[in-house]
Amino acid sequence: MQCSFSKQEQILHLFKGLNNQISPKFERCTGISASRYELLHQLYQTDEINQSTLQKAVNIDGAAITRHLKQLEADGMVARRRNPADNRVIFVSLTEEGREKIIGYRKENAGFVQQMLQDFTPEEVEALAGMLSRMQHNIIEY
């Protein structure tokens, strides 16, 4: 008996495959993992942020954010400090080196995205962005 997938199931399969291809190519192109890029990007937009707020903004678990931030701190890209009023709270900020690196990573990211969307018309990019936003909303509501 042959098993066939519906068009909707094929779309999910394509997304999974695309995600598996994007992650390593993104890292090779930019020199940093997508998770760490997202962390640095969020930090670039603020002077300092509470670690738990950052965790929610990038939607990764507590152990993963701690691991990423420790490595980024060891690489001199972020600084962490405890809140003197509440030792449980950790504030995170970009160092000057981290700020310079994220600017470079953003340029590499722009080139990566441009290559990924090569031959798409502006109208197709707009339509795709709208559809993906709707899908993301639907998953959140599920």
C-alpha cells in the first residue's frame, strides 16, 4: 500500500527540509549560529536587557540561553552582570567588540537572504512574508 502526502503535509515536509538546509549554510555564510545571531541582534537593539526577557524575545530555553551567553561572554562579545538589588537577575549587554561583530554579521546575513530569495520578485517576497506571518500566527494560536 502506497502512502501519499497531502499538499499541506508536503509543505510541512518542505519547511523541515528547508530549515535543515538553512541552519548550516547560514552558519557557514555568517560565521555564527542562527540562535547566537538572534541573541546578538536583540542585544544590538538595546543597551542592556534582563536575561529572562532576552530569553523570551528569542524563544529559547533557559539552559540554552545561559550556554550561548557564556560562550559569547568568553568570546568578548557580551557582558553579563548581576542586579545588585536582586542577585537572581542577570543583565546582559553587548560589548564594543560584540557591537562591531553584529554589524558584520548583519551584512553577511543580508547577503545570505538575498541569495536565498534570488529570482523572487518584490511582489513574491511580499506575498511570502505575509503567508509566513499568517502561518506563524496560526501556530501560536494552536
